[in-house]
Amino acid sequence: MGFDHILASTPTPSAVTSGGGFDLFSTILWPLKWLVELILVSWHWLLTAMGMGPAEGITWVLSIVGLVVVVRAALIPLFVRQIKSQRKMMEIAPELRKIQDKYRGKKDQLSREAMSRETMALYKKHGTTPVSSCLPLLVQMPVFLALFYTLSDVSKHAKAGVGGVGALNAELTKQFYDAKLFGVAPLHTNMVDAINQGMTATVVILVILVVLMIASQFFTQLQIISKNLSPEAKTGQAYQMQKIMLYVLPFAFVFSGVFFPLGVVIYWFTSNLWTMAQQFIVIREMPTPGSDAAKQREERLARKGKALDSSGKVVPIEKYEAEQQRLFEAAEAAKAAAPKREQPMGKQRAKKQSQKKPGGDTGAPKSPDAPSKS
């Protein structure tokens, strides 16, 4: 099969319907489903060109892994932006608390509006918002939904003898439908169907994948909570919520393992592995200032004779010490040049000071011709 076969005729979005009527949700997802199919089929074409069987389960599994690599690699710039946004949110946390303390207990409309204005002005000044840290997840979710519906529709399309919305034509859809992981587990089958059909091997594979998904999600969150939080972050209510979510959130994958097709579960598990590795690198190389991970990095650098300068760049220890000396001298010079602040003086103290001065008589001046009292 040539690559030109991938870019075969594509149905228009208007053809995406549900029950013969207009389906707004499917229409919105149509461009993403088209893109997902293109990436998936492109990997399938590449692996097939390398000699792998087009209908083999491992070929389609590796195509799904390739899809994860493309999607997550495309999200790296957003992830870097997320990290920078989180750093800025931590930097402005003291200022944010000052604003909150300023309006604490004030429930009138004017106070609430003033607090909102000052908070937004602070976010604008530092170029960050709380939403920025959610961008990668928000962007990935529509892609995940597009993949979910693409793989969920394989059974329906294969039985109807049709293809998807783009590159996943009828022939490739039938190949995907017939593909089985390890030759026993169909990629289009979920756990409910596997249990109903007595497909024990498929159920076992799905259970193992779900357990691995839960473990990878738990370990990823544990890395953040145990190593990459500053002491200040561990004192707030948000930290307690994170600890609760550490044990609750991973079990949401139980639901996914039961109702999602095996192909989607493989995508999600592979994406979890990417997240876990990505977090490990970030925590090791770009830890949160003041966290245990930051201290460990400083220790590793010190053993190599290096340190972090004021801009966060790794430099030789000699250069770091010279910079610290310059900063100290500059601070001392600024302190010496600053005008000394005089303490406010009370009336009684001022009166005593004036009396101590030569000729400091607070009474009326005596006339030189005035007769002296005998």
C-alpha cells in the first residue's frame, strides 16, 4: 500500500451524523478525528513498509504508541509554559495572600470587586493565570476524545463495510477490527464485551493494563507531592486536597478499563508513561525552588563543582562565589548610601533635647537693662 492511499477521498464534516440528524459534538470533533486517523495510519504505513504485517495486532499497537509520541511531543511547548506558569504562581503567592488578607471578612460588593481587580492586575503584571497550568490537559482532552470515538467506531464501521472520516478507510478499518494483541485480544473490544463473550485472555490483559495505569498515575502524583513542593505549598489547604487526590484520582482508571476499548486503554497507558518520564526529568532538572528536589539538585551540582547563579544557570562554583560576593558588596554599598531614617521624637523628648543645647532656655529672653531681683 502506497502513502498516497492514506490521503484518499475524505468525507465532509456534514456527513457526520447521529441517527440521521445533525450531531454538533461529532462535527466539532471531525477535524481532530481526521488528524488522529492521519497520524495513526501514517505510523501503520511506516511500520508496514518496514515489513510488519498490516493486520497484526503489534503493528496497530505500535501505531497507537506512535500517535502518543506525536501528540505529547506537540504538547511539549505547552508543558514548558505550564511549568513557567506554576513557578510564577508560586512567586506571587505571598502577594496574593496579602490581597486576600486585606479583604478578609469583607463581603460587600465593592470589596469583592476591588479584590478581583487587584488579583487580576497581579496576574497580568506577572503574565500568568491559574488556568495556564491546565492548558496541556485541556488541549489533550479533545484529542483523546477524538481517538476514543475513532476506535469506538471501528466495530460499527467494519460491520457496515465503511471507513472513518479520513485516512482510516474501509480496508484499514477491517484490518484494525481483525487485529489482536498477542493474537488473542481484539483492539476494538472493551472489558464488558470481553466478559460477556467469555474472552478470558482479553479480560486478563485489560486488568493488567488498568493496574499498570493506576500505578503509573499514582507514582507520577507521588513524585510531585513528595519531592517537588516547597515548604510553603505544604501548609495550604490545596496540599491536603492533593494528598486526597493522590489516592482517589488513579482509581478513575478502573472506569476507563471497564468501558474503553483496548486500543484506547493502550493509548492512555502509554500517555501515562510519557507523563511519568516527563515529570521525572522536570523534577530532576527544573525543580520547584525550596523543594526537596531542588536541594538534591544543588547537592548533585556541588559534588560536580557547580552551582546555580542568580538567573538559574548552571555555572562553576568559582563563578557562583564571585557573583555572590558582588551581590553582597552591592547590597552593603546600597545600605551605606541610603539616608538614615530618624526616629520620630515626642514633645517631651524634644523639650529635653532643646534644654540641653547651649543657651537653650525655653523661657522669654531677658532684657539686658532689666533690673535684677535682690
